Amino acid sequence: MNTTLQNKDKTYIAGTYARFPVDVCRGKGSLLYDSEGKEYIDLGSGIGVTAFGSADEEWKNAVTAQLGLVQHTSNLYYTGPCADLAELLCQRTGMKKVFFCNSGAEANEGLIKAARKYASSVKGPEYSVIVTLKNSFHGRTLTTLAATGQDHYHELYQPLTPGFLSVPAEDTAALAKVLEEEKVAAVLIECIQGEGGVIPLSPSYVKKVRRLTAEKDVLLGIDEVQTGNGRTGELYAYMNYGIEPDLFSTAKGLGGGLPIGAVLLGEKLSDVFGPGDHGSTFGGNPVCCAGALNILSRIDDSLLAEVKEKSRLIFSTLTGAPGVESVSGMGLMVGIKTVKPAAQVVASCIARGVLCLTAKDKVRLLPALNIPTDLLKKALSILCEVCAES
């Protein structure tokens, strides 16, 4: 570890991150290298961001080509990459309009604003409540923290934005009660609670949520920030459940490493925003959109089939392995409950050249969608060795 870099970071950068003792200098695909040349197999992909790994040639060429044309212009003007990306997103999902921003939290903010504006115009301004699930995570702004159904994220930042209620996941009766008693604009869920421990919602529950919201004429929003863009083996996680949301948010893997978020609006909300109702200086940036276009165009049926096959490899290798209590998740979004503390497992893996993540009390894997099978097998072998050690 470069101690000069470490000391400079601690001196000048706000102490919001408990960094691992790894300085990443370069990478290629699913391999990263530190300043001393040590090689790491990357099973985190920047927390689900570098969808095709580091320094991907096709992505790099698309981004570089756009950099040579124009790197930014305001949203007072039209740009091709922004319109092309919106068109492709709508074609692939059946949604009707897109609002672009810079991050997952901003995408969820945009989703909340769209839902409240629609409900206000259709039902009245008192219909403003957003219902989320306990154990959810929707971002770190004051509003998306309020949407997040985990109290410990709320403690330091009171008062939060009002108008949010959380109910337990899988409890249909609790949701029905809130929909009956409160003036609800929308229900917002993650199909897989990522930061909450990589816990997929059951298909029956998700279908019931869709049915209840439809019956009450309440919007259903899906947070696809971490689960989207091929991560679960379908383009977006809700597609695994056979439902259609009214709107959804996405970010992370969409840009392949550049900051971009999006709110996708269905038929009901296609005209919810007018000029001046919402905005973003960097939203729809042509360079970020060019990168996202390259990523999205390559997430095809063949790649999604590979994601599912690699998911089966992960689950079959880890399920029942010594030191592994359980494996949860979907596609290449995996949570592993280990006998040893997750942080200890991750530290041992780093020492042996494998980079993993944590989520609550679990080890979390979010490898690149195209991680080579031989590298994945090697990383899983090391992970199994670490878990088995007493």
C-alpha cells in the first residue's frame, strides 16, 4: 500500500469512507493492480458500476470519440447521445420518457418528484405519501434517506424530509392497511434489497404489491439502481417477476464507470414533467450518454444468458461449502452469510488477491457481467478456502 497516498487521503479527504488498504492504479477487465503491481480479481466492479470491467476497449472508444466532439453542453440544447440513449431505454423497457441525472440518489429523487407531481394533479396535493419497505436503501440525500427503511441511517440527520412510511417486506396486510389509511402517491421497492443484505423479494409478494397498487390507483416505482442493467440476469430486476412498474430509477452499471442516473416514466407519467419542473446541469451529459449507449447496446440475450450461467456457478460452488451458512441474491448480485464475520472474510480475500464487498453481515459479490469464467472460478476457490479456515 502506498503510504504517502494513504496519508494524503486522510489529510485532505473528508473521512466518510472506511477504505480497504488497497490503492488501485490500473485495471483491465476483471483484474485490478495496485502501485506495487499486485494483482486482484475484482468481484465488486466498483459496487456494481463497471459492468464490463476496467478499461473496456469498446466502452473506452465510444467515450473517447464523444470527448473529441463535445464533452458538455447545457440542457438548453439537443445532443445526439442523450436522445439516442433515451430511445434505446424506452425501446428495451416499454417506458415512454426518460429523465437523466447523475446518480442513483438523484434518480430516486426524480422518481419521488414525478410520483408526487402526478398524484397531486390527479388526486390532489394531499396525496403525497411515499411507502417504502423496511430494510430498504434508496440513497444518501435527505429525501432518499427518509425513503430508506433503516433507522440507523436517519439518526444523524434529523429532521428528514417528511412524507415517507416504511412497512415490513413480505407483509401484504401491512401494505394494504397503509394504502387504505394514508394518502399515498406511490409505493417504492427494490426487488432485491442490496444494502439490506442482498435479499430478494418473493415473486408472490411483488405480484401482490403490483395488484394492490393497481387496485388503489397508486403508482408502483422500482429502485433499479443496483439491480438494473443486466445485473440479475434480466435487463432490469422487475422483469424477473413478470410485472410492469409505472416508473423506475436506475444508475450504477448504466454508465459503465461514468456518473449517470435515469428515471424511466411509463404511460401514466409520460407528460408529468413540463419545462422547469425538474432539471440537472450534468444530466444527459453527452460523454456519459455515449458510454451508457455502448453498455446498454451490449447487454443482449447472449450476455444475460452468461450472467445466469455464472450465477449458477456461484450458487453451486458456495452453497453448502464449509464456513458458508447461506447464499442469497440473483444473477451476479450475491450475498454470502459466512460463519466468520464478513469483514474478516473480505480482509483475508484481499490479502490473497480477491476483492469482495460486504452488505450488512454478509459478503457481497458484484462482479463484472462479463467476468471470464476461469477468473471467477479462481476467485471462488480462494473465497471458499478463506471461509473454510478456522
